[in-house]
Amino acid sequence: MSELSGYKDNSLKLLKDAGIQIGDFIKIYTETTKYSGNLLPRYEYSNVNYIVIKLTNGYNIGIDSKKITNIIKVKSGEKPKFIPPPKPNVKESLPKIAILGTGGTIASRIDYKTGAVNPAFSAEELYSIIPELSAYANINTQLISNIASEQMNPEDWKNIAEKVIEKIEEGNKGIIIGHGTDTMAYSSAALSFALNNCPIPIVLTGAQRSTDRPSSDASLNMISSVIFASQKMLNGVYLAMHSSIEDNIVSIHSGVRVRKNHTSKRDAFQSIGIEPIATVNQDKVTISLELPKNNEKFEPKINFNENVSLLKFHPGFNSEIIDMIVNSGAKGIILEGTGLGHVNSRCNKSIKNAIDKGMFVGMTSQCLQGRIKMTVYSAGRDLLEIGVTPLEDMIPETALVKLMWAYGNYQDDEIKEIMLKNITGEYTKRSKLGR
């Protein structure tokens, strides 16, 4: 943080001229009122003319710098800092579990002076503030990155996969990945494909509320992830988050059949088309659904080609968007159609042009439950006729990630076969009634 973080123009000049820094106790005079308090950083989207202080009663107030007649520094203030508690003793006899930090709310704390959530905890610090972890595993931690999840790109998925492979080779029995929630389902799908048939459990987890909030879900999510991984009942890639708004049970979701369905609730993540794979209630892990296993070797394929697109059809959709994607040299398109897999017929010419130029075009549904069936109505049959590939009940976001992965690791003439192959449970054999 700079000495006068966020201040500009007249406000900045007033503070500089008075020799004031963030945290200093100051007095501000206007023609009608006198204010006393500690200078706070200015929130970047607030009015540039205001100087913000924390009053002695605990409230924050902004004062228009144009109305200030005098401002003086009473005494220097100590800048706030976070000191994590000491790391607990490690029990060498427990399973060796790696915690990898990538950023997000689970690795953040709130700045109570500004209201902002800031990346602040390394993976090591996160371990030190959840000492309960030491009761279940011999924890080692490493910070891979410290970014908000909306900044994640396929290159980051590859970097995470490389680090996971390294941790497997070091003998870890499970790996936990702390991740921001906004794109965590994309990352869980990416790692599911890249690390298919992995010999240990890999669990992505996050938090809707930062670790220093009383209502934080970070600790329970992290502890439950470690418990699940340390018991090594199932291998593969999973996503662990609260089962409900209550602070007691965590759901373990398939990495390719999970979606964030709420912006802020603690139980924002839900399994789509299937039940959660397992639940963790205190120390007890209950397996609800075991995915089919295969005997293939663990041979990581960690490359991604991001030159593909996910298009959501809607009334009034401009088919020229498809033409622009084709002309950009993109490799493939995932369509998120309506109902059983439909788009307006005026898009068909552009879709056919894409397919004729060698692009893969796959169809998914906007509906969260059920599966596409393009043979039922003429709109779907017409799309099948021009070469659109139906992707059954694959989640659109998972289909996008799988297409990136397919083009990153296979030849163009293999893509359709790979997209139709059930690699790691992204398809279900049949949709359950009511799911």
C-alpha cells in the first residue's frame, strides 16, 4: 500500500502538504464542524474529492476536501498488519497431504478499513490459521499463484497440473488446491481431463467468505477436503464446498459435473445430473456415488488450446458472431442451445460453414438438468444433418474445457472421437427423473 493509497487531486495535495500518511490520527476542520480520526485509504471507486477517516466511535466518514478549511496531523499512526499465529506441530506419522494455494477468497482476508477483500494469506499462512488440519495429515504447503479466479487462464491450469504431478512424485497421498470460486468448476474440469486416472485424490476447494470473517466457510471446506483426501477412499479430481448454508457438512462433487449456482451462498456449488460423490460430516466420509473406473494408466495430458468458443444462443442471436469466430481461425465451437439442443434456423448456414472448414461444433443445453435429444424436432434434426455433434448431458462449461483440452493434446481428426468418449464421468448413462 502506498503512503496515501487511492487519494488524488485536491485531496492528495491537502494530505501531502500537511505531512499526513495512512493511519495517522488527524483533525479536519470545515466552516461548521471539526472531525478527529485515523486517515483511511480511499476506496478506488469512491469520489476523488473525499478524505476518509475512522472516527473514534468506530464509524467511517468521508469529508469533502473542497469544504476543508484546515487539516492537521495530531500523531503518527501504526499501519495495520497481519501476523499469522504460529504453525502447529506436524505429525510425521499422518498421511502426507500437499496444500497448493492459487488465490481467491479462501486465501484472502477482509480489509475492515476499506471493506475490500484482498489476497493476503500464503498457503503457509492459511495452514497456520487452521491448526485443526494438523490432526488429520502431515501438511506441506506451496503457493503457486495469488490471483482471483476470474484471472485464471488455460495456461494457469497447465501450471497447476504440472505442480500436482510434481507433488504426486514427491509421495503425497492427496493434494488440496485452494482456488477462487468464480471459475473453480472450470479448473476442476480442466484438471479432471489433464490428470485423468490420477493415483491419489485431488480436491479443489474455496470459500465464499474470507477466512477472518465470523461467517467464513473457509475452515470447514479446507478441513473437510483434507479429511477426504487423507482417508484416500477415492482417487480422482473433486471439488469440495458446503452442502448447505449450515456449517456442518461439506459435499464432495465430481470435478466435471459441478457448477456454481449462486453468487454468494456458502452452498453455491451443486452437482448437475448426479448426486455429490460423497459428503464429509465432521470426521466421517460417506461415499454416495462411485464413478466408473477404468484400467488405463496415469498418463497426464496437460496441454490446452484456448482457441475455441462457447456460444449461448438466445432470441435475436446474431449469426454473424459465428462467422467472426470462424474467420478468426478458431478451432471449435460449443453451442449452448435451448431445450433438447436447438438454435434458430437462421444460424444454420454459419454453423455449416464452420463445420465445412473443419471446425468441431458441439451442442449442449442451457437447461441445468436432463440431456439433449436432437432427433425429436426438425430444428435439431437439421443441425445433425449439417454435422453438429450432440454432447448428451455434458455441462456446457465442461464441454468448453474438454474441447480446449482435446485440441491441446490430439490431432484435429481425433477431436470428435475424443469429445464423444466418456473420459472421466463428464457424461452420465441416463438422466435421473427429477435431476
